[in-house]
Amino acid sequence: MANAANSRSSPSKISVIGAGTVGSTLAYTLIVERVAGEVVLVDIDRDRALGEARDINHAMPFSAPTTVSAGDYEDSRDSDIIVITAGAAQKKGESRLSLVERNVKIYRDIVPRLVKGGSNAIILIVSNPVDVLTYVTLKLSELPRQRVIGSGTVLDTARFRYELSARAGVDPRNVHAYIVGEHGDTEVPIWSLANIAGIGFPAFCSQCGRGCSKRDREGVFDRVKNAAYDIIRLKGATYFAIALGATRMIEAILRDQQTVMTASILLQGEHGIRDVCLSLPVQLGREGLKRVLEIPLTEDEEEALRKSAATLRNALDSVNF
Ligand code: NAD
């Protein structure tokens, strides 16, 4: 049954810190999808935020009334959700982890301003390296793990589902498969749980008839893992899919949908890992993180997940967190 939280016209306020390609595309998808009642764009480049807000406002007659404005940190104070997309982005051939020092420095400036005087917002981290910055935000804000969530491998999981769907010729919404661990070079595909319409591999393969080899399967994961490198080489940045992915996370939170997504959260002993943020399938609802799902992994998958966690712990150590 529909209730106020599920209503398409919920007047929720979202602040987006960083109005670059990802932040502005997110503001746009939030109004197209009618998820937000109000969007505030905050950027060190005030003109950029102002220009993006004006451009998006002119789309309103084709969507629904929403307020999109450029603002300052004070204007983000009573937000339901604050999304941070500010910071340096990867250049051609650069890894996400190489951004760590630059973006931790920026977060040291931003996060205290966002929580100054207290905030009830849930904070969603999108800037890279997203797992490191989610942990840094938790520590700087002193908020509970329920309220500081990273987009993590939400995008990688979408890429995995898309690649599998293209290979199998099936609607990607019928493909269920996770990428867990780091949003980056050590991310882990969970082949043991991947399925199409409930039918696992290799059972699905025997009825699909396309005759995929082990090499084809590895090719699927290579395309997922290297997608950002490929897209950045081709067009300089990635922003459409992450914007819609973050919009889905925001919708799940605001409308208390209990949606399962592979978000980056603080681990507290799951899979024997603690004191690092990385992605596992979690349920998202009005309080942010509702539950971390317990997923059975093969020994190889557990090992790869621990390796991913160790890489992220090293990155955190390198910036003294
Ligand atoms: P961009 O360069 O287009 O935009 C970054 C914006 O941050 C700029 O407008 C800049 O002025 C602003 N900024 C910098 N320092 C700031 C500060 N102290 N306060 C406020 N604003 C500040 O970059 P982009 O393509 O939008 O990417 C943004 C981030 O998102 C990057 O770190 C990128 O790697 C990351 N990203 C993450 C994912 C994901 O899946 N998590 C996907 C794509 C991009």
C-alpha cells in the first residue's frame, strides 16, 4: 500500500557536494526520476554550481516542480541525504587509489563543515577512492556506520549484470550477480551466486546454447573491471550510470524500500574483516544501512575478498587513517 514515504512527491532535500560531471548528472537524474523535492548543489566553483542549477531548472516544465539551487554548506544543514562527489577524478590510465591523497585532503575540509552543529542526514560517498573516503568520512564525522554509506561496487555490479545479460540475450533486470570488495582493481565477482532468473551457472549455460568458454567468462569480468579505464580513455569521464545508481540508492533510502545493493559500508567482523569499508550486498532503508546480508562464498572468493580488504587497509594506512 502506498504511504507518504513511498509517494512520488516526497519533499526530500538532497545536497550534492561537488557539481562536476557526476554531481550535476546526479542532480539531473534526481529530478527526472522525481526522487527529490529539493536539490542543493555546493561546489568550490560557485559559478559551476549556479550554471548547473539554472540549466537543470529549465528541465522542470518537462518533469515536475522541484527546487534546484546553488548553495553553501549552511544550506545543506537540514538535508535528508548529503551526497559527496567533490574531488579529483581519474585521468587516462590512472587508478582510483592514486587519487587517495588529493581527495582525503579535500574530505578533511568538507566533512567537518557538513556535520558542524549536528546533522541528521545520511551521507552517501561517491568520490574515489570511494571505499577509503567512506571510511575517512565515518571517522571525521563520528556518525554511526548506518549513516555513512559509499556507492562502492553498485556501479560494478550493474556493469556485471549488463555484461552477463548482453552475453546471454536476457533482460539485465533478470540477471542477479554481485561484485564485492573494493570499487577498483581488486574487486571480486561472485560467480558462485550469479544466476539468471534463479538459474545458476553452468545450468543456465547449458540451455542458453551460446557455448561460452572459460575465456568468455573471464572476458565478461575484464570488461567490468576495466570499464572505467575504457570509458575514460574514450570520453574522459564516467557519469551516467553512476548518477542513476546513486539515484536508486537515494530512492531506496528515502522511500524505505529495503533494496539490496552492493554498497560500501564499515565491516565489523563480516567475513572476518573489520576496520575497513568495502562493498557487500546490504539492505538500504530509511535509516540508511539496515542489514548486511550474509552470503556464502567459496574459499577462493573469501580469499579474494580478504586481499581486497588488505589493499584498502594499506591505502588507509598511507593516509594515516
Ligand atoms: P569533476 O572534476 O567533473 O567534478 C569534481 C567537482 O568537485 C568539481 O566541480 C570541483 O570544483 C569540485 N570540488 C573540488 N574540491 C572541492 C571542494 N573542496 N568543495 C567542493 N567542491 C569541490 O569530477 P567528476 O567526473 O564529477 O567525478 C567526481 C568524483 O566522482 C571523482 O572522484 C570520480 O573519481 C568519482 N566517480 C566515482 C564513481 C563511483 O562509481 N563511485 C564513478 C564516477 C566518478
